[in-house]
Amino acid sequence: MSTYQYRIVNVFAETTYAGNPLAVFEDARGLDDAAMQALARQLNLSETTFIFHSDAANARVRIFTPGYELPFAGHPTLGTAATLDRLHQLGGQVTLALEAGIIPVRVDGERATLTANAPAYRDAAPGDELAAALGLPAAAIVGTPRFVDTGTEQLVIQLASPEAVAAAAPDLAEFNRLTFNRQQRACALVWAFDSAAPGTIQARFFWVQHGQLGEDYGTGSACANLGGWLLDAGHAAPFSYTMIQGQGTGRLAHLQLSVATEHAIRVGGRVVEVGSGSFGYP
């Protein structure tokens, strides 16, 4: 039996036990797909990452939820890059070879920032149908809902107010039908500008896993996709926002979104290590 070391970090955590938790296996050589899926299911966090050697980047990284593998996800990318930088003293410049491509990450102390892929877009269902699926009146949806893909495709839906974000109560069947992405999974970011706190966005991210609706603590890929949505909607770059997520989970995450003049989309946040351990695996 081989022993595999892992670390637990919280990403987008402005306080130690906030943000989105992540398990990072430091050296996953010898683990196959079934083993990685089993370990991710055992830990039962939103994502678990596994580090392998790469000739093209500082590391090759596989990302698993308890139910499936993801080509890209924001908090696993940031948490893994920060862990690699601390373990191997990479000087704050880290590249990760993900299924979605090579993603650069800048690590500066406790904070890490990734640069996402250029966005791709796809039309979504009409707003009134999506509003009904979210348990909201049609007037709650403003702007045009769009599927956006900066590494993994998700539906992005702007709502009229933070109160509408808080009131969202998706119907599982309709949500599953209308938010299905190209990776054959149902998920959506609902968000609104917070007029009481300029420069702040209030958001929630819903997804379906194992036939049940869940809400994520802090979704970096969705934050990147929001940057793409804002560009598509004519928002003039450069711009930056703090996206606060997790209101429905009792555990807040603070995600920093910035889009440069040349339309480079960056997402960052604080990464805090909170524990470590090991598993034996045959």
C-alpha cells in the first residue's frame, strides 16, 4: 500500500474558516482515475486536486468533485498553485497544465490570482423561463442570460438586486433542464450589483450533483465567466469587482474579479492552509 499526502486549504477565505475548502494531493503518481475519484468521494469536498509531473508546466493537475472530473475550476486552480509555490518555492509564478489548458497563476503571499482563458459564448433559454426555474418573478432577471466558457461552461444570470439573489430557490427539474452545459452538467451563477456597496457583486452558484441541487461556497470559474459575461454585455474594460458568494451556505467567499484593458480576465483570492493528512491506497 502506498501513502499519499494531502493538504486542506480554504480559498477565497477572508477569515481562516471561510471560503471554499480544497484538498490537494501533493504527489499523485500511481493513482488512476478510479482511485482519484474514490479519494475525492471519501473527502467529500466540492473539489479535490491531484498533482502530477508535467514537462509543459510546473505541474499537471487533475480536478475531481465527489462525482466527476472537471476540466477547470477556479478555487482548485488557485489553491493548488499556492500549495505548489509554498512546497517548492516557485517564486510566485506558477503554471498548471489542466484539462482546459495551461493556466498561469500569480502567488503573492497568501493571495493567488489566475488568468482565465478567453471566453466563448452560447445562447440560453428565455429569461422568463429561467426566472420560473429559479422560483423568481420574470422581472427579477435583467440583462441577457448567457452560457459563458473561460475553461468550463456555466450559465450566467444577472438579477435585479441582492434581494433577488437571496430569494432564488431553484426547482430541481426545471433548473436541470434549462442550465445543462456542454460538459453535460446543470449549473448556473446568479448575481447582482450591490448598490449599497459600490464595486461589490452578490452572487450564488447552484449545481446539480448525484441528482440533488447544491450551492457552492465560492466558484472561481463562475467569477471568470462573469467577467466574460460583462464584456459580452458591453461593460467597458478595465474594471474590477469583489464578488461575495456563499450567502445560502453560511460560509462567505470573497472573490476578486478584474478585467484588463486587453480583456484578460483574472480571478483571485486569499488561500489559507488549515490542515494536512495522508491516505493509504492499494
